[in-house]
Amino acid sequence: MTTRPAGARPPATLAVAGGPSPGRRLRAAGAPLVVGTLALAAALAVGRQGGVTGVDLCPFHRVTGLWCPFCGGLRATAALVRGDLPAALSLNVVVPPLLLLLAVVGLRTTARALRTCEPARLPVVPLRPLLVALVLLAVFTVWRNVPELPLAAWLAP
């Protein structure tokens, strides 16, 4: 048995009946909570302004005159914030599902960090689905830029 010097405090422990302290849980999930809050605030600010219109923010479009896979994404986000899903999909058919995927991943990452008290880590994406997604984005980009293809006018922002 070890003895403590007189007046020494016992070592601090997290031996709480319910598990780790709430402060420790919040520190573990801090990064996804901050990023999610900032993304939500930015989306709400863009939605309240009605989106950006008449401004060419895309450097790819500015240089080449072609639509990149994310052209119209900011206006699509603004439409989503206003609750107008058809308008969002007509501006960019890729951005709304991508935002949904990012929200689900963010919520799951945060929930796992809060549950386990381990620092939040982004999930690792296997190579094959990543390559499939990149090929689909390339096909979408070409399709929206070739007016002779069916639905190309609908895919352009």
C-alpha cells in the first residue's frame, strides 16, 4: 500500500457511474461539431440572401467557359435552405445528394465521438467507390457541357 504525503490530494479519476464526463465527450466531438455548425451557418446565410446570382465564382468556368461538376452548387444550396428541392436539383443534380451524404457522415462521426469519447476521425473511403464516384463526376461534367446530348440543357446550371 502506498502512502500519500500529508495534505496531498487523491488522483483525479473519471470514475463516474455513467461513464466519461460530458466535457470529455464534447472535446472528443469538438471538430465535427464546429465544422457542422459553421457549415450550417454558412448555408443559412446563403439561403437568406437568396443565393449568389450573376456572379461567376467558379474559376474553371471563368477560364474554360465549361461547367464544372459543382457549378450551380451554391445556388442549389440556397434553394435547399429555402426548402425548394426541385429548384436545387435543377441547378445542380449532384450537390443535394452530396450534401445529404456529408451530413450523414458528419452526424455519424459526431455521434461516435460522443459515444466513445475518442477523437473524431473521418471514415476511410475504399478506393473502388472513390474511383466510381470520380468517373461519375467526369461523365456528369462532360454530359452537362455537350448540348447535343439528351438532358444536357437540364443538367446545366
